[in-house]
Amino acid sequence: MKYIKDEAKLAMLNSLVDLEGDKGRIYEMTYTADYKLEDALNADTDSVSTVAAFVAKNLLDVPFKSNPKLSYSAGCSAFACPDTNSGNFIMGRNFDFNHIDPVTHERTMIPAIVVHTAPAGGKKSVSFVDGLFANYKCGFFTDGSSDLSLLIALPYLLLDGINEDGLAVSVLKLDGLPTRQHDPGKKKIFTTVALRMVLDRASTVKEAIEMLKHYNMCMDKDPASYHFFMADALGDFAIIEYTNNNTDVHPDTMEVLTGDDALRYVTNFYLSPSMADTPHGRNISTHGKNRYEILRDRLADLKYKASPAQAFELLQAVSQGPDDDQSSTGFTQWSQVYNLNEKTVTMSILREWNKQFIFHIK
């Protein structure tokens, strides 16, 4: 590892485990180093490049000549409801992203990386990372050529996760200009740093929302933005969107959508009434519309309750496969059912529904 010299960090990064033995498709790691969240929250992160610069300065041991290469995006579907059988609260989630090689135009297969964290003074959590966002392809860990140094960035590359109090979070892609808030006196915060903060410090959806209000959200993938979907062990759930009905201007108003069964599910267009008649809103956008309608109709049929098996059936119904649209969100990398009371995640990768991995908060 060219950029890591600390023995404890080296041991941590080398502890990565291939959960299938040698397929290189899904790995698990317990992250024990200090990833310096408080410093990240004070660093005015407003883009992938500023997160990369933070990682280079604060987490690597040997300086990069330039910032390390990191990227980020997300398609996805998500929903939350009570478990019909147990009364526990569950969240379902598909992470959809289609990595297409710009030269060959072939799909690049990713490694999913499961990351356990237990920060000093913070909450234990398990989160999930698309390894290609750190430029790691399927099988990278044993290919003999990949520098593993950028595994040090994993806490800031999460797409979803759950903490020890049963708060689960996820991020989903939107079309249009990226969010850019500019409230005086507030620090900037990038998408993934916000997710890390919420998992490490919030116990409930309400606490997470209050935390987010204290920062200027900045999402730098142009042209795209994101909304958050979260749920907790108390049964609360919310969609957090950043809006501006003038779509020629960056979204800058935080809106919280909650409390209605019609807000238990989300895909890839704005659900805020203020955005409904914009090109990226619910009345006009077709991005994820078919998946959204399936979630809407089936959850209504189930009276907004689902067993874990029914939740997986729903995820299967809204999954995207090899023959679907080859757009950036057209391929389901993983599917998860979170049990928010038991603090577990049951996960399948690549639509292999009969093969499941179960993760607990360590």
C-alpha cells in the first residue's frame, strides 16, 4: 500500500474478507481507524474532490501528488413499513447503478463492500459502499496490482446503512442541477459526509433532520442531485429533498416529506409538491416512474405492511437487470431489507434472490 504506512491501518485494510471465498463480488471490513468526522464536518466539503482532498490530507500517511480518484452516484428505490409478522419496522432498498466502460461500452462489475464502524463517542453502524467509486473493480483485493490505500476512504463513500439505534439511511438520485445551499454561517457538507454524520450521531429520523438543518448541503454531480430516504426503529420515516422550482437555479431549500403512507416509498424524481410540475417532479418526470408505481400499488395492496419475504418480493419487482435500460441507473447491484428494531440487514447482490447475506451491528 503506497500511501498507508501506519501498521494498525495496514492491518485493518488487509483484514478485508471476501464473503464468497474468492469471487471478489462482496467484501466485509471492520473499520477501526479514526476517520476524523469532526474534522470532515469542519472542512467545508462541497464535492467529491473536496472529500478526496480531505482523505488525502487527514487519512492517508503519504501525500498524493494530486487528490485521489473518487466518484459517486446512485439510482435506486426504497420504502419503509411495519413487518406484518413481528410488528418491527423494516426498510427495503435497491441500489441501482450501471457502470459502463467509456471505451468498451461493456458493463464493469463492482465489488460491494460492507463496512462496520464504531467511532469513539459515536454510534456503531454498518454501511455499504460501491467499490468502483474508489476505482476498485470486482476481484481487486487479490488481483496483485490494485493499491489498497483508498480503502481508507470507505466511511465517506457509503450509499446506505443502519446504526445501533435502528436509524437507517439511504440516498437516491434525482435529475436536474445539484443542490447548492448558501446560508450564511453554516458549514458546507457533501452528500456522503452528511450520511456518515447521521449514522454516527443521530438516533431517530427527527434527530437526523435537525442535524441536516445546520449545514449547507452541496451535491456536485452535474447534472444530478439526490434526495435522502430514512426510517427508524420507532416507525418514523422521511424523504428529505432540496428544492427550487426554477430548475435553471441550483436547489437550495430543504424540504421534509413525512407522515403519509404515500411517502413511504421513493425512486428518482422529486416528490415535493413544490417540484411537482417541473421537468424533474412527480407529474412530469419518468425517471423511476414505473418502479414508483409498482411500489405505490403493491404497498397499498398490502395495506402498507410487509413481511421480510414480501419486502424482498417487492424489491425484486422493482429491480433492474442486464436487459433493462442501459442508463446510469439501470442495474441493481444489491438489494436489502433492514430490520430497524433488530438492527440487521439481509442483503442479496446482483438479483441473486436465493442467496442472502445477513449483517448485524458489531
